[in-house]
Amino acid sequence: MSLPFYEQILALDGPLIQGFLVLFFALLLARLAPLPQVLQPLAWLSHLAKSLAAKVKRNDRGAKQQLIAGSLAILLLVLPFWIIITFLLELAAFPWFFEFLILYLCLNDACFIQEAEEIYQALRRGDKAAARELLAPWVARDTAELSETGIAKATIEKLVTAPVHGTATVVFFFCLAGAPMVLLVRMLKQLEQSWWCLDPQYRFFGRPVFLVNQVLLYIPAQLWRFTLAIQGGPQTLKLLWQTPHSRFPIGFNFQVLATAASVLVTELGGPQKYSGIKIPVEKVGTGPRPDHQTIPKAISLTFRTFAIWFAFVVLLPLIWVLLRYSQTL
């Protein structure tokens, strides 16, 4: 006597279906109830990273010594925590719950959408001081002197690039290697944000983790860039084959900004200040400079792109189940 189909699918593909359910509910909860930044463990890792850098980073040392110090700092901050968490995950009676928790904590890009809406409302009221205060914890650049255009640019740039190391990274690496790999990659990205090498004080110290992330996140970045581009039509899709490069250590973020600027028909990039020093970053996009009215358009673009990824997570297991069912007919 043959088993019912649902029992067959659970017997053959139970772990696969469970994994997609974990990912589905993590993405859903991250959108409906994102964890505030002050409660995020990865934000605590940033504080620890900056404290360590303040002790071991010496600007009077040569570039090679700072590169070595930055590399050793990565090992010191990432490996102990990652090994302990991975070991506990293997011992857990219900590993799916802890996988769900890891994915949820790594999907912190959803939290910034709420902040972007508040920044938009502050600029709409003409309260630039409040907008700068809301933006400051989320970006590495100096925000004290930003104009409305500068605030709008920084907000939009954060909106379109944050999901690369949030949604795109979580979906890609969970499907590829599971929750431990997602955690490792997100920890490395958090260190990069803490030691942003566009900031002159981290120019050499932050370079090792920046280069590692350029390799690890290249495919998720290009996939996210593609899902942005398909919303801009054929002209934007052509930009995928005309990869722009910056002479500053921005990496794939510059390519994502170029794609988003084309879709939004606005200008992004431009000079930025770090530690009081102006960095003449190149501009991308041929449209007008953004203002507060451009922020809701960027929020909508980000939300639509997330919807594409969410649909992929929903449809892929459904297609797999339908293929299994067709084999039983």
C-alpha cells in the first residue's frame, strides 16, 4: 500500500521543506516586526569592533602593519563567537528554531525602511536636524553638515545597498550552506561597516575585511542588482553589462548605486565626509539631485525588489513539490 503524497514528500524532502519554511517565516517576521537597532547583537559586535580598533590600530604605523593588525582583528572577533554558536546549533534539540533566530537577526536591513520613512517625514517638515540625528547611527559618514540633498542621498544609498548584506545574503547563503554560513558572512560584513575603509582612519586597517567581503558577497550583490534593474526596463538592464568602477574602495556598492540611480532617474554618490575629511567619491546617474520626495520612491523600489526575492522563496519549494507530485501520477 502506497503512502499518501504528503507523507511521501515529507519522507523524501522533509529537511528541504523545513529549511524553506524557516527562511519564509524569518523573512516575514523581519518585515512585519524588525528588531530595533539597539537590540541587535550584530550592532553590539560593531561596538566591540570599534573598541578593539581603538586599541590595536596605530595610525603612526605603516600600511603593512595596519593590514596585518586588521587581519588578526578579524580572526579574534569572528572565529570564537562563530565557532561557539555553530557548536551550540549542532547540539540543539530543535535546530530549526535557532536557525530561524539566526536568520531573523541577520535580516536587519528591513529595520532601516522604518527609519527612512521617519527621515522623510522630518525633511517634509523642514526639520533637517532631526533627519540628521535619525540617519547618523546607520551610516559611517559624517552627517552633521549634510544638506537636504545630502540626507536624501545617504538615505537612498543605504536603502538600496543594505539588502545586499541583508535579504540577498541571507537567502543566497542559507540556500547554499545553511545558517552557520549566513552568520559568518553577516559578522564579516558588520566588521566592514565598523571599519569602513573609505574613512581615512580605517584606510588600511579595514582593507582586509573589505576585500574578503568583495569576494563573498559578489554573487548576492549582482543578483540584487539584477532584481533592481528589471524594474527600470531595457535601458537599466543594459547597465548590467557596463559595470561602473570607482577609484575609491566602495566595491559592488558603487555598481548597485548606479543601477538604483538609473531606475529612480536621480543622481547618487558624490563627495562624502569621514572624520572631518572630504572624500571626492564619483557621482552616478544622469537625473536631477534627489530631495525628500525621492525617498518614498526609493522605499517603494526596495520593497518591490524584496517582494521578488520573497516570491522566489515561496515559489521554489512549491514548484519542487509539484514536480514531485507529477512523478506520482
